[in-house]
Amino acid sequence: VVSDWQMPRLGGVGLAVTLYHRGMPGWPPASPPPWMVALRLLRDVGFLVMGVGYAAAFALLFQKERWRKVLGVFAPAGRMALSLYLMQTVVSLWLYDGWGLGLVGRLPPSRCLLLTLGVFAVQLGLSHLWLARFRFGPVEWLWRSLTYGRAQPMRLTASSPLGTTP
């Protein structure tokens, strides 16, 4: 269990290790020396610690009513995460790769980040609209249907525990 005072420290350690490794040129060489292997292991531990820090931060924030309402906006994106992940992958490849607009290298990384956050904002809005009418995201529905061996109910109904159709 991570306490309130430990969470920022764990997140800070993970972030510091990650940022340090991002600045290393030529990472990784073909045959790394032992010190670099140790740094790589430290980096991996830093990723793990940072992930635990993020999870702990969200868990602690969700315990507060005010934050639960703010973070609840992201709940529909979580309910159709696989669909949104695949959509983000296709859109990002089209935006940044050579077969699409090829924006990587033509835009600074900060603009690419803003553009990607804009795509996510659109996806978040679409997930709210989609889940107002359907039980699952399209890929989640397909996955569930394949798992159970038959088509699962897709549309929300008046008797559905998830809500009603408009």
C-alpha cells in the first residue's frame, strides 16, 4: 500500500530515471558495457515505479468525490479502450507516417503531442456518444462475441443496467 506522502516520491523517482535515459545519445549500443546494462535495468525499474505511482495517484484521487467527478469523464474511454487504442494507432500512423501526411519531422514534437491530445479529445467525445447507445465499443463487442461463440447484444435497451436508449 502506497501512502499519500510516498506517492509523489515514487512518481518522482520513476520520472527522473525515465527523463535521464531519454537524454542518452546512441541508446542502446550493439554490445553495451556492464554499466549501461545496469542503467537499462534501472530504467526498467523506473518505468515500473512510475507506473505504480500513476496507479496510486489515480486510486487516491478517486477516493475524493470532487476528483471522482472530474476523472469520471474518462470512464467511457476506459470502457472501449481497445477500440480507441486501435483507432488512435491508425489515425496516428496516417498523421505521422510517410504513407499519410508524414508530419513527423515536419512538426516539432510539442505540436505532435498537441495534435495527438486533440485526437484523443475527439475520441473521448465519440466514446460518450457511442456508449449512450451501445453496451460496448465495436472491437470490445467483437472480442466478447468471439469469446462467447455467439453475437452479444450490442444496443442498450430500456431494461439494460447500463442505461436507456434515447
